[in-house]
Amino acid sequence: MASKQEDDFDLGKPERLFNLTCTLLYATEGLTKKAILQTVRGYDNEYKEGGNNSTLERKFERDKESLRDVGIRIETEIPAHEDENNQASVYKIKPESFSWPEDVKLTPKQLALLNLAAQAWAGGSLSTEASRGITKLRALGVVGQSSDIIGISPKIHTFEPSFKDLEFAIAESQVVNFDYRNPESGEITTRILQPWILRQIEGQWLVLGFDEFRNEPRNFMLRRIVSPVSQAKEGRDLRTFEAPAKEIVESGIASLTEHAMGQVALLNITPNTEAWFRYELDLVGSRKDNLHRLNYFDVYVLAEQLREYADQIEVLEPKKLADLVADGFRKVAELHV
């Protein structure tokens, strides 16, 4: 059984594991166990120079297992010039083993959760404690003074070209311009927006903010922004705005959610088809036989999505959704006549 002291210290285990990962990614030639215990925050304050560090070494072994369990491999090597001297073994994390696997794809909901986690990070590219460990490594001469680390921080990528510019504008409270296509009429108008927050509703990215053209809070779907997002100017100066009160933003978010919850489609889905397994994850309300009630945010986007499943889905309600799906099939047929 672990001692009370070990249990108390393990309260900081996530930060310790993060610091260990950052340090080993930075020290590309690897580090000895002694160097790790001397420098990494979470070990260094317990390390006894010339003393008995067996308890600390066991903690390090447990941490290696914890990282391995989440897919981070710490490899052990003996430098060539040390022959077979196990005491000189070094530990390292190869950068290529830490990259995101190319064959792993995220669902829209998973992407939204990761984006929230990235916003919660709020600490820049590298934690303070990890930076201290790297400073100690430099002092010990383990890495060169000119060495530098590429910031380690969550970077959420989307397929929406405007996402990055809007995210920057929100962070800097900058007013922006962009051209926006009306989904019903196809008309394109220029909008001036004070962007507040990016949200994902039913798999679609939206920006919520104050629309200066409408003079009220509005939301815009990123997929319908048809021009680069540019910074609005007043003379030669960039226009900025004061961030709204938290209550105003929360009210806008609640309105988005309420809008989606107020729109329900009734679908008849063929069992054991691709569509069945796709929409089974998003069921809302009652279900009888093959009938599925599905909340949606935008009827035009949902129509596009449903057309992907052709004869696997029959739209029963609302009529507008059924008409849009049918119109889409009709246009495809006309193009191939």
C-alpha cells in the first residue's frame, strides 16, 4: 500500500506526466534516469543527491506505465559509446511516435470536445514547470543553450477556411467583415460582425456575435462564409470592440441550443444500413420500430447529409426537409440525363 506522502503527491500526477513528456520530447538524445529525477518537476523536489531514491525510481516506473497506457512510448537505449553499460541507459520519446496517427479521424462531437479542452488550456505553449525543467537541463549541460522547443499546445484543425481568422478575431476583440451566402435565396451579402464565440451545433461550426448590419446578436454558419475574413477598419486603424458580459454570451448560446431542440425531423430509417448506425447515435425523443426523431439546427445542411444515404432514409416530417431532399435528388438526375 502506498504511503500517505505518496498519495498526496500523486494528486499532481497529470502535471508530472505532462512535464515528463515535454522534457523527453525536448531532449532528443535522451536522458538518464538520474537526469530525469533531478530536473523534472514532480521528481526533483524529492530527489536526494547521493541518497536512497528507490521510492522515487518506483514512481518513475509507474509513470512510464501510465504514459504507455495512453499510447506514449518511452524508449530505453544504451549510447553506442557506453557498450553494454546498463547504468548509462537513456530514456527518450521519439517525436514521430508522438504524432497524431494519419488513419485516426475524429467525429464532429469529438472535435468539439477537443476544442473546448484547447480553450480550457489557456496556458500558452509550455507549462511553467516544464520550462523550469528544461532550464535545469541546460544548466546541467544536457542540452545546448541554443536548443529550443516547439510549443506544445492543442491545435484544433477544421476544414472551414474562416475558422482560424475568426478564432484570432475573437481572442483580439476585433471587428471583422465577410461575405455570407443566404441558404434559401443564394444571395450573398457583406456582414460586419463583432465575433464572440465559436460553437459547434449538430456537427456544424458557427460563429456567434453582434451583427452590426442587423444591430442584434446573430450566428453565422462557417460553411456559408464565401470570402476571406478581413479585419474591419476605421480610417487606418483596426476596429475593436468590448467583449460582452458573460450573461449575454450565455444567452446567445442558449438560444442556439433552444433553436436546435425546437426543430425535429421524423425519419424512417432502414435497419442495419449505414444510415441506421450513423443516426442511432443521435436519437432524441421516442423511437418506434424504424422511426427516429432527430433534432437539427439547419434544415438545408440536414437535407445535404440525408441525401448521402439515398434509399436508406425516408423523411416523414417536416415537409420542407422532405422537399429539399427530393429536390436535391432531382437536380442530380437532371445533370446526368
